[in-house]
Amino acid sequence: MIIGVLAIQGGFAEHINMLKKHNIATVEIRKKTDLDHDFQGLIIPGGESTTITKLLHELAIYEPLAAKIKNGLPVFGTCAGLILLAKNINNQENSGLNAIDITVERNGYGRQSSSFSSMGTMKNIGKIPMVFIRAPYITKTAPNVEILSEVEGKIVAAQEGNILVTSFHPELTDDFSTHNYFLNMVEKSTKKTCKFF
């Protein structure tokens, strides 16, 4: 299994390090031709969502990446990645990838000084450490979106088909559970698309 990591801005190195620590091969997606690599899943890291969106367009990655996601590529967005994948952002016109049918509140927990860590429960995983840094949260989900975690009444993790999003940063902890959940999604997707002759 090879996991692509969008590496144009933000905390991509931490995701790569965590995957490598668990012997998962990675490929950095920095330009359009990198999308031609053989990878079965993609992580979109935290960072600055408007900057990442701008760079996706400038580097001509946006359209082919959006097409890959629409065609079923498993994708995992953390923090800014969640915002980038959301179809709706409160009080803002959305220019992201419009992939998962959720509405998001950007910087929902306030400024950097309001960042915090806590233990939370994620469906199908159990108790895990969660690190929130200028984190968004989900205010609304469509019926086909599965809510995976809530912290203090706010939705912080969700899944719709091939798309997983979290408000928190699992890559900033030593807990591999959330990444492993995504890898299981990738494995199931790979089995579905296998063709036997």
C-alpha cells in the first residue's frame, strides 16, 4: 500500500513520519505529475486552507485531484484538510474540493492560543488523544454522512464514503488509531476495485 500526502503547505511532514514509522510507503504530492504515481489513498494535512486551495489551482493539481476523489480515491483531511474537503463553510464562499456534504465553522475554537488537547471517543476506534489547533468543527451533516466523533457537543470527525475528515491532528500524537482507520478504508477500497481475469 502506498499513501499520497499533499505536500504543498502545512503539516505534511508529521503525517509522512507517522506513516513511515509504521512501515507504510508514502509519496509526496507537490506537482501535477505526482498524481500519476501509484498510490491508493491520499492525506490532506492541516495548514492554511485558503493557501492550499490557491496552490492547488496554481500548480494545476485541483481538477485532476478533484476528479480522483470523485472517482473514489480514499482521502483523509485533517483540520485545514477538513475545510478543503467540505462542501459548505459558514459565512464564506467555498472554493475548496467540495467533496464531503458537511458544513464547517472555520477556526471554531478561536485563535492559536485557544488550541487544546483532550481525550475523545471515535466510533469504531474508542478513546484516543485529540489535538486541536485553530481547529474547525462541523456544524451540519447530510443524512449520508456518518458522524464518528463529537467533543463537547461539536462534531469533530465524520465520514462519507471514501472521505474521512477530522478537526483534530492525530499526526501530532503517538496514537496511530485514526491513521489505521483510514488505512482500513483504503484497503477495502482497493479490494473493491480489484479485477480478476
